[in-house]
Amino acid sequence: MAAVKFTLNGKPQTVDVVPQMPLLWVLRDTLGMTGTKFGCGMQLCGACTVHIDGQPRRSCGTQISSVAGKSVTTIEGLSADGLSHPVQKAWLEADVPQCGYCQSGQIMTAAALIDKPGSRPPTDADIDESMRGNLCRCGTYQSIRRAVHLAAQYKAGKGGAA
Amino acid sequence: MSMRSNSLDRAQRHEQAVRSNRRTFLKVGAGAAGGLLVGFYLPEKSKLAAQAAALPAKLNTYIHIGPDDTVTFTITKSEMGQGTLTSLSQILAEQLDCDWKKIKTEIPSPAPEFGGMMGAYGSLSVRTTYNTLLKAGETARLMLVQAAAQKWGVDPAQCRTEEGAVINTATNDRLSYGSLADAAAKIPAPTNVSLKDPKNFKIIGKSIKRVDTAEKISGRAKFGIDARVDGMLYAVVARCPVFGGKVASFDDSRTKAVPGVKQVVQVPSGVAVLADNTWNAMEGRKALQVQWDEGPNAAQTSAKIRQTFMDLAEKPGAVARKVGDADAALAAAAKRVDAVYEAPFLSHSPMEPMNCTAHVRPDGCDVWVATQIQTAAQQTAASITKLPADKIKIHTMFLGGGFGRRGGADFVSEAVEISKAAGVPVKLTWSREDDMQHDLYRPASYAKFGGGVDANGNLTAFTCRVASQPFAGINNGVDRNAVDGIANLGYGSGIPNILVDNHPTETGIPCTFWRSVGYSHNTFFTESFIDELAGAAGKDPVEFRRTLLAKNPRMLGVLNLAAEKAGWGKPLPSGHYHGVALTDNIGSFNAQVAEVSVTNGKIKVHKITCAIDCGVVVNPAIVEQQVQSGIVFGLGPALRQAITIDRGRVVQANFNNYDPLRIDEMPVVEVHIVPSTANPGGIGEATTPNVAPAVANAVFKARGKRIRHLPIRQQDLA
């Protein structure tokens, strides 16, 4: 056991767990933040995607010890009200989720794409490349493409206010 | 227990039963915290429900209108992505004329008042409740009108309703439903209600946003795996990798040395490790040493199962359908086509692996679970704990995908067993490997077809012999699921001689319902074979099908619409080819045209044009979602997904070797809904069957070689 200090959704956080424990299970079981989902445990499905220092990362394959001193953002911290990040607004407008289980990961991956500094509006090919690591068994892919385009518009200040 | 897809005629019979049942409305009164409570019985049509139907009717759907104007709909159908919370609310809200923004939904624990079988399966939720929910809404609305009329001292005919209020048309005075609820609860319920003319619908038929989206994009939605109970331990189970095997002995000394591990208990399905978090439980399981008694299936393989099917297909099986004399017609045919089609076992692999949280106490048991069938979960827990069913509370969580898998109660059984043995609340989580290797699978199937056409290109004979693994009973030697979509082939009325027979065959592999059930493989078989027969007849695949569908206007309608919208027969980009397939399952009809190219041995599906006729549409956007969803679910197994068996166990373990369709492979799916006033059909399972044959028929055009095996193999593209 070892204490690990990091920033979680903008606030300091300390956890005392085995150092090999994946961030996913620290979030879900130790801290009770269940918005980040377990899908495969092998970085194959993207359901557990969070941001570490702004980059999309698979929390199932991230040992907690490697997070020390870093800044972690989860779906719970993506926006103040849980609905107002441009990607969340676009997801709401396009009514993307079906079962919804993969959507935290989809949204975190899409948010990293949209928020990438200096990025241009993504093409379908950009979206496919960024999002192909995120599985959806309900088949929301067509809605996701539409919503990422919408999110890019919102980010650029075109529509979708409030 | 029945989760099967249901043929149209049975669905229609059921709708008539609903219409003729004037006693569906049963109970009104005050809610526990005031307001108006209206309860209804929504008949179900499963086997258990049929038994229950012999008992006095019970209530299973409620509308509660609170003094604060909130309207709470108690909905007995789990939300697994198919949109039931939204679409069933739309039906109630339409006739009730309530304010959509003030609606809440809740899913109750199964109780006798909810009748026989509480569950969501068979694409039945809308089509079996539509008429009764309309009546429920209207009954409540009439009582609110009556209460307002009494308050104003006017004739109820002078009142109308709008967005959660009764309006006095003479004075424009307005009373909200909430302010009338207590008075309405004292009014005798009307015995005869007439329903809105559909042309006045404001909510049904509209693409209203789903009620569950905000929760699901903010991380707040609670799925089964998100349940948390004070004092709970986290559990995983080591199970015998071979189906039917069991624990011979185990040594947990190394497990107990793993940090955080609290208990190790043996349960019927294996050895459970309990720890202070899921990760530590998984680490503890890795350290466990178990000697397995692998049982009778230890040498089973996919190749042996295939050989068994092949051998059986050489001799006649139990007859599932016989029209005319197919053998004589085949012998007399101008051209005869023989072909064998095969499909493998498949896993459901919903994104949320199986899990269940249970707290067994001497006086009761709580279960938090993502389940499709609450009644099965409750009965399972009651049987293990020996507690009466009313002491078992089922808390229904959101389902991270169902697809038939969550109709099972094996994961409920494990969690309850562990909590009972350990004496603490327990959250059981299956790893992805557990989920994929201990699924209840879509059966593998082997089908041997014969077909004959006469000199004019008319189809005169159709035969099919199916060998497959049954899982839900055999009647007169026939496994109905194994021949669904073949024995009741949609073209049946156009074929004079038909013989379909079946060999239900035990393979030792546990199987269950998988989205669209028998149609999931049989429509691939039949729609590919019909294409072969079109070739033998020298006819265009669409034209050939049209000639068989003269007496089937809804099938013909979707075929014509899909062909027209896809531009069938018109020039395509170089290297692109069209294939078509259609089916009638779950009381709906759909046709798909796939646009496909094959380059360097790789298939690219560019577009699927789908025409769907599912009767009255409650929410077009949700129908469109389900059409896309069904197509994605069928396309992965068409292109690469398969479960294979070696040494009695599943070879595949995770998404690296059972890889579902990904976004970069997603075709454009264009959905065309046929306007209809027919009773609603199902939608969740409608489009899964057609995509594989539509793609395979296009690949045939591209490469000139028939695809008779799923998934499509490299050798089929050479």
C-alpha cells in the first residue's frame, strides 16, 4: 500500500491502495465514482476512458502509481453541471445514447478530440480514427459521427448555446 | 419462460385479445402520499404468463398523479437501450394529455399485483401494451375531467384537456391535474373509454427526445455494475472453463495472502473470492489453485459439433412444415439447387459484463441487477434463500445492453449464493473473459437446402433440414427456434411444395435467445438461398422475390421501397455492388439493400438502405436507432465474429478475438419508415437478420462465389 496524490476533477485527491491497482478500480470502487465504466480490462473497448493531463487514456490499463502528481478528469468532472461541455450538448441534441454504458468513454474520447489545442473541425475520417477504439454494441456510431460534428460547431461558437 | 421472437399471427391474436378484454382497467384510488393512482393489467403472452392468466387479473402498470403535478409512470419493462422508458411514456402521455416535462418513470420490484412474468424480451414491449396504455391514459384523463366539472359545477362535455390541465371551454378557467388529483381519486372509474383519433396525436409519432439521455451523458445513470451497498464486499468467481465441469478441490492459501482479500467461499458454479475492491478480488482469483472435474464435455470441439450436424442432416428429421410434395417437385424440377449453409455460436457480449449485487439476510433479500426478466431474478433468489418471493426485492438498474443475455439469471444465482455463504452484501462482477467464456450462446446451426424451379423460372419446391442446438424446449421433435424464419418462410404462400425438418441436437454448449433468435442465422440461410434460386431461374433477385410475394403486401411493400430508395438496378460507383434481403419477424417487416465493395480480400460495406414497416410508430427517432442498432449487431457476425469450441471451452476471450463492429466500419444506414396504421410491431430485433444476407448477396455479385458460411471467410473472397 502506498499513498498516491493526484488531482481529480480539479481537486486534490489522495488514495492509499496497492500501487498496481488500475485507476479504473480506484475511481469506481475506492472513490465511488461510477461514471467511468469497466468494459474489457485490456484497453480494447474504451469504456473506461478518462483524461490524464488532457490526453484520453484507458483507466483500466493505467496503474494508480503512474498517476501521481497528474491531473485526472472523469465524466463527472467534464463540465460543472454534467451536461454543458460542447460534446455533452451535442450528445443531448443528437440523442446519441441507447443503453448508454459506453457513452462516458465515447464522450471523453470525443472531448479530447474537440478540445485538442489548435485543432480544425474534424472530418469523418478524423472521427473514425479517434473514436475507433471505443466500442458500442448498441450501434450508436452514426449518431456519434453526427454529434462530434455538432460538438465542433458548438466549440467554435456556432449554435448550441446553453 | 419465453423470450422468443413471435410470429406475426401470434402477435395479431394477442392484440385481438387485448382489444376484446374490457376488464383490463381494474383499480383506481388515492396514492400512498395522496393524488390519483390508476392501475391496469397489461396481459403478457409468455408461457408463465399464460398460466398466470388463468388467475384473477392483476395490476401491473400505474399512473400516479401527485398534488404537485408530477406524473409518475410505473413501467415494467427494463431500459436496455431500446427506449421503452420513453416510448411507453409517450403512449400514456398521449391519451392522458399530461405535461411531458413533468413525467417521471420508475420500474417496480416484481410483485403479485404485476401479474405473471415481468420482463422485456421478444421485442414485445410496445406491441403488447399499446392499446392498454392508451386506455389507461384515457381512464385517468376522464376522471380528472369529471373532478374539474364537479368543482366548476358544469357538464364534463364543456371541458377539454391540454398539457396537464383541464380547461373550462366556456370560461377558459384552468385547473391543473395535480390540483384535481385528490378529488379525481374519489370518482368512480368510467367503464367504457374511447380513444383519440390517431390523426390528433401530439406525442405518439413524434421523435421526442429520450428521457434517459441526460443521465447517460453525465455519468449519473446507474447501471447494474454501479450498485453500491454499505458494507458490501466485491466478488469474482473462478468457474470451470469446460461447460458442465465442477470443482474437484481447491487451495486458497495463496489467495488469502493477497492484500484486500477477505473471504473465499465455494458456490455451485465455482469458487468465489471476496475482497475490499474488484481489483483485489481479481488478483486473489489469479492466485487460486483449483482442480476441476471437467465432466463429459472435455473433448468437445466445433469440428465435432459440425460433424454431428452433418451426419444428422443425411437423414430425415422431425417435420416442421410440409406443403404439397416437395420431394416429387424437386425430382420434376427443370433446375435443381442444393446448398448447405452454416453459422457459428455467438456471444452476446453486451458492453456491461454480467454482474449482480445481492444482500441476503435471514428475513429478506435485496438484489440490485440489470435484468431483462425481474420475475426470473426474484424466483432464483427465492429458491436459493428459501425466502418467500415477497421478501425478495429486485432493484432494476439500467442495463448496459441486453440482447437476450440478461434474460438469464445465472449471474443473479451466483451473487445470491455468495452473499448467503459469506453473510455480507456482495457485488459480483464478471470480467470480460468470464462474460465471453461463460455466456449462454446463440446456437450454431447447419442447414441443408434444396430448391427447384420449372422451365418458366417459377419456384416449385423448397426443402430445408436443420441441425442445431435447442435451448427452449422441443415440440413434436421440433425446436421451433431452430426453424424460425424457415418453416414460416415469408415467401411461403408463393411456393407450392415445401418440406422443412429438424434435428435438435445436444452439444453440451449452453445456449439462449440472442437478438432475433432463430432468424439471426436462418434469414442469412434463406435469403442467400433465395438469391441462388433467383440465379437458377435466370431472374433479377428483386424481381424473383416480387413474384413470390403477390399475397404478402407488407413484405412486397418494404422490398419495393428499399429497392427504389437504394436505386436497385441503376449504375453504382465502379466496384460497388448491391445485395438485397428481407424478412418478417416480431410482427414487423423490413428489407435491406447493401452496397458493398471487395478490395484486396477486404469487404467494405458502404451503405445499407433499410425500409421498415413496423405498424404504428410511437417514436420515429427510436425506431431509426433500433434499425441502426440491429444492423450493427448483425454486421459484426457477418464479417468476423464467431465463438468456437475447443476442449469443451470457448476459444475467444475478449474483444481482440471477438471484435465487434467499430465506428470506422460503420456503413451509412438510411432508414425509410413505411407509414402505417396497423397495430405496432416489434423493432428491437427486426433488422439484425437481414444484414448478413444482404451483404453476402452483394459479395456474390462482386466475386461470383456464394457465401454459405458465417462469418464470411477469406477463402470465400478469393
